[in-house]
Amino acid sequence: MTVRSEDTTLDPEALRELARTALLRARDRTTLLTSCVEEPELTAQHSPLMSPLVWDLAHIGNQEEQWLLRAVAGREAMRPEIDPLYDAFEHPRAERPKLPLLAPDEARGYAAEVRGRALDVLESAPFDGTRLTEAGFAFGMIAQHEQQHDETMLITHQLRAGAPVLTAPDPEPASPAFLGPAEVLVPGGPFTMGTTAEPWALDNERPAHPRLVPPFHIDTTPVTNGEYLRFMADGGYEDARWWAPDGWAMVREHGLDSPLFWRREGGQWLRRRFGVTEVVPPDEPVVHVSWYEADAFARWAGRRLPSEAEWEKAARFDPASGRSMRYPWGDADPTPERANLGQRHLRPAPAGSYPAGESPLGVRQLMGDVWEWTASDFLPYPGFVAFPYREYSEVFFGPDHKVLRGGSFAVDAVACRGTFRNWDLPVRRQIFAGFRTARDAEED
């Protein structure tokens, strides 16, 4: 369950239970991701793009200690000497295996001790008085932080070699099979982008502000593997016309011809997914593609990537009331019937799934399944104020990072809403990212 804007009127005990549930759910997932492999795999670096799993584990505990025990409760530091080791901005991921990190058992013990003390703090913490404590923001921020690192650790599991160690049931096939239109029209006009009322929203989602968006068409579902295979078969990776210059340079330098983790064998395309090799399923949203690949596909298809504002309007705007909702389906929390979230599955659901989660305009799977690349650079909203620290968002603003929206199957509901903004470098392929395309309505 996530805290809603109207939950600010709840009594402190109700807020306390919301925060406690979010923290415990995150820790259960952290435990799963760090207990399913032996110690050597916890301390190994499975890719220079990622930290050792044991670094993430202790970092989770360190951030919780800094914000809940020190900042909220005013307690003395438990292990001040390790703060620099787990400062994500002091040590790039490629360097972290060389640091004198806590050993797995010590990291587990540290994180568990911090959690025990944090839950004690939660029992008596005021939920007013400061921005950090209002509506339990600090506790919600830490739950989101841990779930974001859980997603990062799941990416590490996808990158690791070896036998499968994670299991989950597959999503149910779309029933009935989706036979709806390929695209929907989003009407032009203003809408409210971002949020001021969502208590646990992070700084880059704030404040709410009006945006004027011309009419446009957007794909009803994310682009599928089958559609992407047609781009590949048509020489998409061999034709510079479709690629931004830096993307074409990336393709040539690395000899790319398919999404990450794909390979051609015996006349068919296979993919590796958490240690399992399988035939690429044509009806699933494509995943593990960079922004450059998404942009190239869109150009090849005679379309484009939607802007961030277009994506959010498609996901939140209710034409009947004219207001922006929390989610495509309304203001109620996500459920398994509405979206593929929370690592319940280890893959996207087939395109067209989750009719209960579609927007009033008829757009599906805007939440969960795959992060969706947008055309937009990661920039602050008008009136942005960094809180509670610059390094969460502000230092990443600019043209180097592209915005992703919607969350993936690896995202927990506490860190997924219609206003939530993710960002990454346009070359990144290891993340659980796909896309959908758009076109101007004036083309009709």
C-alpha cells in the first residue's frame, strides 16, 4: 500500500502502519535477493556497471541509519567510519569491489540492527513539524530507496552468469487476447503535471504545474519483441538513417544487432533471462534496449518517442473530469489485476494485458512491465527545490540523461506512480527498459 494525498488526514497510527508495511516489504525483498546466492557471488562484481550485491546491502542500511536514526531521531552515528564506503557519489560502481567493504554476515547484521532501531523510532516519530517527518516522508523515502536498490540488485542477478537462483510464476496470458486499436488519440490542451499533494513524492516530481500538450497519438501498448524483430529483419541495426549520431557510433563500436541478452541460434532468436535461455516471446514488450535503440525503432516506424509530458498526460489525464489521477486507472493503489509490479513475475506480461489498469483513454500497461523511454531530457520542473539532498536529482539534471516512465515488473508499488520519474544515460541497456511510440495528431 502507498500513502495517498488524502492520507495526510489519517491519524498517526494509520500512517505508522503504512510506513511499517512498506519498510518490511522492502526488507523481505532485499533478503530474498541477497540470500539466494553464496558468499562469493555476493562479493563478486558481476558487471562493471553494477556494484557487488553486498555493497547494495550495506548501503541500504547506511542510508537508513543516516536518515531515520540520525536525521529523524537525532541519534549518534553507529558506524561513522563506513559512511564514505557507501557514499554512491564518492566511489563509482567499478571501484567498489576494491573497497574494504563489510563482509556479507557483517553487512547483514548491520542492516538488521539499523532496521530494528528504525522500527523503534517509527513507533514514536512525530509526523508533523518538519518536511522530513511530515506524513512520514522520511520513512517513505527510505522504503523507496531500498526498493530502488532491490531493482538494481535484480539487474545484477540478470547480469550474473550461472544457474538460475530466482523463480517466480509467469504472468497470465492476456485474456481475452488484446484486439484493440494500435494507438489512441490523446486530446490537446492543458493538464496538471507533477504533484504537490502526494506526501511521499520525491523532489523531482514536484511541484504540480500546468502543461499545454498538443493532440497526439500514442501506442496502446508497449512495442513488442515481435515488432522489434521486424525492425531487426529490415536491417535496422545496419542503416544509419534511423540512428542518432551517438547511437550509430555505439552500434558500430560494439557490433550491436539485437537487444541485450539476445542471440541468434539455429535460425531463431533466443534470450537469457535470469539464467534461463528461452525463445524470444513475440507478444511481450521488448526489454533491455537503450534509448538510442528505442529512438531508432521509432524513426524506422515513421513515428517518434513521446515526450515526458505526453507520456504523463496519457497516463494521468481523465477527460471526463479534466483532472490528473494518481494512476492510469484512478487513485486507488496498484493491485495484481492492474499492473505487473513488485517482482511478482520475472518478465513482462504479454502486450495488452491488465485491462483493469488501462487509462480512461484506453492506453494499457503504462504502469509496470517495462520502464518506458521518453524523448525528454531529465530537467527540473518550474519551482523545483532539492530535498532532502541535491544528489538525489539535481546533480543529474541536463541533456546527458533521458527520462523513463511507468516502472517495470521489477518496481515496487511504493516507488511507482503516475508522477514518478526515472532517468538514465541513453546508452544503458541492462535496465528493464522498453518503450512505446507516438506521432503528432496533425499527421491525420
